[in-house]
Amino acid sequence: MEDYVQTVQQMSDMEKINVAPDTVFHSLSHFEKIDDLTRTLLSESGYVMDAIDSRLAEVGSKFHASFARSPREVLEYVERLSPDVFDRLPEPDKDGRIRISVDAGRSVGTDSIIDMSELDRDELQTLRTDVRNDCVIRKVRISRTCLTSEIQIVLEADGDGYALITIYPGVKAPPLPKDGGSDPFWDRHCFIEHEK
């Protein structure tokens, strides 16, 4: 497990990124498959295989297995693509988190969020609302796959370095509005549910 964290921390001389096992487990819903090192890390941290496989099976934006099989691999790819990305971090958002958006220039996965202006008439008829984490969201049923070249990384200050909060493929999305609030992004976007 120390090798896993150390590999990520060595990516940048100026910034240290801690990838905790709980964060790795949380991020599993954004991967089609994970590598043996990640599975071992989670197992040694107390996660059982059924929980790991269940989290991987959750619906959401997914990194292609051919692109990456762990948060570590995604971070390493971003570091190779843009070597100074972790040295020149953007200012934190209102919630104190730092959001990094990178365009890989090629498909890295599938997106589970779509702008409603991209929906056809039949798809618009499947729109419905649901509740996720105490927030009202919109969902749409579509049969097509929405590929993405975008990678989103969310960090938070952690002592002398940073903690990875989440990592996913797809459009940069702000937090869901709480308490029935409104947000310009979420007023125009909805979550994708694929037709079976």
C-alpha cells in the first residue's frame, strides 16, 4: 500500500497528492476494471471483494479499461500529458476544493452527464427526476454511448500536500445544488441512464 501512495506522491516535486484507500474505493464507480495492485490495496484496507465488485458495477462515467485501471494510472497519465499541471494548481473553488480539468485529446471513457440541448425529441420524453444525496436531479434514458476526452480531478489541501477527493472522465460538473437550490450547469444538464 505504501508503494501505491508513494508512486502518486512522486509525480510532482512541488505538490504531494495523497490517494487514500477510501478515495480509491469511492472512485471505483468511475472505472470499468481495476488492476491487481488496486485490488490488493483495497483488500488490505478492509474492503471485501463483493463490495469492490459492487462499486465497480455502479452506473456512472467510466474510464475505459484500456485507458486506466486505477486513480494512480490516471494521475500518472495526466502528469505525462501536462508535466506542470500539479505544480500550477488553480485557485480553490468556494468549497475549498481544487478542480483540474484536462482534455486528453482522445477518448478516455464515457460520460454519464449530457447537456439537454443534445437530446432528441424521443430522448427528451424519457426525462424524469430522482433524488441523489438529498438533491433533486434529472435523468434521461438514451441508447447511445457518450464518449469523452475530458478528465476531472478534485483535490483538497491536506497538510503540506493535497488529498485526492475524486477523479472521473467527463464534463466538469459543479456540486449538486442543495436544499432545492438552482445551478446554471445543472439547470441545463442531466444524468444518463442507458436503455437496457
